[in-house]
Amino acid sequence: MKRATGLLAVGGVLVLAGCSGGGTSGADHSDAVASPKVSTARLAIEPKDGSQGAAPNALKVSVASGKLTSVAVTDKSGKPVDGTISADGASWSPSAGLAVGAAYQVSARAADADGVVTTANSAFTTLTPEQTLKVSDNVDTGEKYGVGMIVSVRFGDQVKNRAEAQKAITVEATDGTVVKGHWFEDGTRLDLRPENYWKPDTTVKVHFRTKNVELSPGVYGDTDRDEQFTIGRSKVSAVDASSHMMVVKEDGRSDQNVPITAGANDNPSWNGTMVISAKSRMEHMASSTVSDIKGPGYSVDEPHALRLTNSGTYVHGNPKAGAVAGRENISHGCIGLPDSAQGDDGSTAGRFYADSLIGDVVTVKNSVKTQALNPDNGLSGWNMAWSKW
């Protein structure tokens, strides 16, 4: 019997009986799948995932070797955080600081030059301030003020990060008036005003966003609130201490010439622009509360008092003014108008008081006082040039 040749004839077809390492007929039947491409873009999120006690201004998303395509940030309730991707696509930052004591989630996507996408996520919480600073001001929502009104913001302690504080306290007017701030009293007071007096009937809004702002190292503000007030008619009263007269210019009225008595030569009135900062139907005034008073002391109640400076200058009713108004200066620096001791609402002082608003302007000239009025003495910031404000 002959040995088998390794070829079989099956159904008339010649078939290989053995195997070859090269497969059949040169065809590639490999089941291997190509590995997916890995993006060369490298995403980074600060604060890192799991961070606790992050600063409210710490959030930033960036990418190297690629461009951001989307960034989504939400708080614990799912509310989105507004932000923008930079023009070059390299970074994203929030429009404002995050809230303190809050949890956030970040989801970011970026693509490399070939369009290959990568993603990154982070979940973190912001710090809870151990110290807060009281922030208050001198305006009330819904009130009407004079054209010289200056918004004066007081802080419970010195503010170190003043630029950040100013960003957190903004003022807007319906007529687009530009408002700027100036710091006084070693960083505990910020006064805000326009270049010129407000226009009558302007609506002014003050926005406080200090809760998430580090005003000083480790110290944050205590309030986020909005206030709104309106500007009334224009009333500017010009006192001439040498002629003992006051000219009152008020919208819709003829100029009024009012006889007054100003500060005597030994206790002269301030020269300059002052603003009514408070009204009191009856005010107790004592020489012990005023520095540099010469002559006998005093402690009296004066009617129809309109405060002009922190150092004790008022426009007020003066029972002695009836005999000397328009002819002589006898006061301790105040502007005196004829009145009764109890305060006669029909007197010159009573009528002036009734028609006055906080924020009305009173200017004084030709007093013998040579010392300049400091712009932080009351709401006297109008005495500082806008270029220095």
C-alpha cells in the first residue's frame, strides 16, 4: 500500500490536509482593535478635588496643550456659577467670587490640536470665615436726598484689602453718572460721590457684596444687600460771612436772601463746601464737645439744627440772631438763623429747616478762619479735587 500524500480529494476538490502559518490565500483575519487616541491636552482645576476650606477667589480652570471647550460649575443646589473662558481658550474664571461656607462641583472639557477631548472634575468646599467685619452706611432705602449727598461707608475695623473692598461696593445712577470712592480715617471709611453734584430726580443704587470678600487677612464682610434712594430738587445755600447773608438757590424758586450770623472772629466758621448730614428738631450743643473753642463755655439746646460737620458746625435757629442777623457775627462757628428758644416753625430757621434735605449743600466764604476744612469732616468731600479723589 502506498503512503498518503497529504492531499485529499473530497467531492472532486483538492484540499490541503495540513496547516500553514500564513493563513489561507494571503487574507488577514486578525481580530486586533487599534487603541483609542489619548488627548495631549492637560486640564487643571483649582481647588483640587476633595479640597476643604478653599478661598472664595481660588477657583480657576486651565489647560495646557489644548483649549477649553466647556466648563460647568454648580453649587450644592445645582445653581450654575457664571464665568468666562479666556480668548485663547487656556483658562476659565468665575465672574465673581464664590460664596463662603458652600460646596461646589466643577466639570471641564478640553480638546488638543487634533480635536481629541479630555475631561476633568473637582468637588470642593469654601471656607467659613472665623471673623467678619461690620459694614454700614449713611443712606436708607426709599429716602430722598439733596444733590450734594455723599455715600459714606463705615467699617468696624481697618480695611487692608481696599481695592477688593471697593470692587465689592458699587454705586450706579440712572443717568449713568460715574461714582468713585475715596478712603478716609486710616481705612475705616469709604466715601463715594460723583465728580459734580447729582442731577435732581436721579435714582441711585448702592450694591454691597462683601460677604465673600476678604477685607483684611482672614476677615470677611458681613453683608450682601442693595439700597436705593433718589435725589430731590437742587438746593444750594451760599453763606457770605463778611456780609452776614445767605443766598439760597433752589429749583423752581427765586433766589432767597436770608440774613444770618456766622462765627465771630475768635470762633470763626469754616470756609468751604459742606453738606447737611443730619436733622434734629432740638439739638443739645456743648463747648466741651468742640475743640479750640475760645471764651466762655456753653451748654444749650438749639432748635432746628442741621449738622454740617463732625466737629460741631450746624445751621440752626439762634434766639440771639434776631437782633444781629445781617449785621454781625456772634456764633461759635455755626450759621445762626432767627428763631425762638423753643423753636418757632414759622421762623426763618423753622422754614429753612422744614425745606431742607439731608444732602443739601451749604457753602461758606469770607470767614476769617484760615485753616482748611478737611474733606472727612462731615460729608465735606466736595472740597477735594476730583483728580485726587
